Amino acid sequence: MRQFIVVGRNAPTTDEFALDDLPAAGRMDLLARCVTASLLLSHGLRESVQTHLVLGDEFTVRFEGENLRGLHPDERSTAALIRSALAEREEAIGQIPVEVSSGVSLVRMDLDATLATVSEQSEIYRLHPDGTPKSERSPPESPAFVLSNHQEFHDDDAETIAEYAAGEICLGPKAIHADHAIAVTHNWLDTDG
Amino acid sequence: MRQFIVVGRNAPTTDEFALDDLPAAGRMDLLARCVTASLLLSHGLRESVQTHLVLGDEFTVRFEGENLRGLHPDERSTAALIRSALAEREEAIGQIPVEVSSGVSLVRMDLDATLATVSEQSEIYRLHPDGTPKSERSPPESPAFVLSNHQEFHDDDAETIAEYAAGEICLGPKAIHADHAIAVTHNWLDTDG
């Protein structure tokens, strides 16, 4: 099992955003690409992946590869899936997930709660330029990787992550987009380092 | 210098496609993501990259990192850039490129002509599951990588590529999307294997 947690601090927490301008919707374009980069193969799904989008530190949309249906590779349809999840926000009570469609659920959880849940199953690693270069270590078993969408982590978020993280891993010398970081991480694990 | 050649056999060759349904436009979503994966860093451009989209084996849209302006990370705006290039199709006479905007040009070149031009500067490699695993070789100097967008290469295209290619390289055991393959390839070169 591999997990990815993508933190979108300024991401929408309601379904009131337009599919025609995803960058303006808290970089929903990038969040959508993180979902597809983590879950899609060329002709199929990565079944043993779970991806968690933490939106505005208020809601988490969870994608489970094992049960996922209806995920397509383009940004717009993926953003529409996230929007449909957020449309159920009033149904998300306590920390009980609302299943929105097969393999997609919405839960009222901030970053701390999401990390707490994920850390029950997986060791958490932060992807970070100052971390251990991936060439200097073997890929972890059953890891969860935390990424920020396009900004540096808030100080609060960085502290929260530090509480849960088993380490920091650096993918390479260039700062790349989160979706590309996910593709590189998958390849690192696929090829066993 | 790194180059990427992405072959979109059923891609549009006119500007008559809708930005609201990029997958239906010959998988313009994927072509757009290949452009951004090849040229964008987290906060900047890869200046020594050139990317060539071969559309319908009739036109090639070329992106040059060194001079590129106005490229954003989302699919829709990138597809709009490609559409603006195709709007100049009547101006593309012979094999003289039409500069559409800074760093973006359109040229009436099929795959063969594009490979011939690129091979003057770079060694051409096909990314292919049956190729040499990247772990078993060092990254080439000044390479050009050829990828298909989402289908297998046409037999004709595969033959054309074989005429120019110095070798085939396999990125890993899983078949991944072309944009993710580009991200992985960049990381391979960035980290010097």
C-alpha cells in the first residue's frame, strides 16, 4: 500500500468553483493532477494506492484505488469529481466519511486528523529538498508521502507533519511540481530504488 | 539540451476543438500535460528543453524553453496555446516555422521530418517497455526522447523512429502515462542516473 497526502491550504472547501478556471480555484488543476498521477497507470488503476487531498485544512477527499470508478486522466473531469465530493459537505458529520462515488469519499478532517488516521497503517514521509536523497536509501515499505500543492507548507502544517513523519526524502536537485513528484516517487518504488 | 518528441497521431491539426472537452480532441489533455511536464519546474522553466508535438503526422508545434513565455501549468491554458499555434496553419509554408508566441512555433513537418531535424542536435531514444532498463545504463548526453501520447505507435511511426533511434530505454516495470514518463525521465537525468 502506498499513500499520498496532498495539502491544499487555499483549496476550495465548497463546490462553488468553476471548472473553466481551475488555477483560480486554489490550484485545483494541480490537485486534480496529483490525484491522477497517484492513481492512474497508462491503461488502468494503481489498486493499492490511497490518495488524500486535504482542502483548506477542513475537509479531506479520499481516493481509494481498490474501489475507484470513473477517474479519467484529464484535470477537468477529476476536478468535477472533487467538486461532487465537496457538494456533500453538509453530510460529512463528525469524522464519518461520506462515500460520494465508488472509491471517493469526503470526510471532515484537517491535516492533523488525516495524518493520525494514515499513520495507523503507513509510515509517513515528507518529500522535501533538504531530506535524504532517494539514492541514499531504499524505498520504505508501505509509505505515505506528504506534499504541498504549490506553496511551501504553512509553519503550522510543517510542525504537524514533523510530529508524524518518520523522515524526509529528497527526490532530486530540482524543485518540481507535486504531480511530477508523485510520478517520480512511484517510479522509485516500482523499480525498487 | 534535452528534447522530447510526443506523437499524437489522432491529435487535431486545426484550431477547431473545444477547450471544455480536451480528451475528445485527440487527447489534447495528455499532449498539454506532456508540454508542461517537459518544460516546467515548480517555480520556473527548464530553459534547455525543447518539446515537439507531432500532430496528425502533419504539423509539429515546437516549444523552446529558452525563449518560452506564457506557459502555465494547467491543461486548459496550455491547450489554448497549442490551439493558437494551429490557428496559424495556413501561414506554415514549406518547412519554415511560424513563430506564434515567444518560444512557441508551428511548422508543417511530419514525424520523419521532425526526427530528421532533431537528430541533427541530439541522439534519439525511444521510451519503450522492451528497452534497456534505465538502471542498467547511464543517462545519455543531449538526448531526445520519443513518446506516443496514449496509443501504441503506428507501425509506420515505429519504423520511422527505428531509422533514427540510437536505442530504446525502459523507465520501469509499469506502463505509465506519457507526461509521467517525461517527469521520470527528467528526474533520471537530473540525478545523473
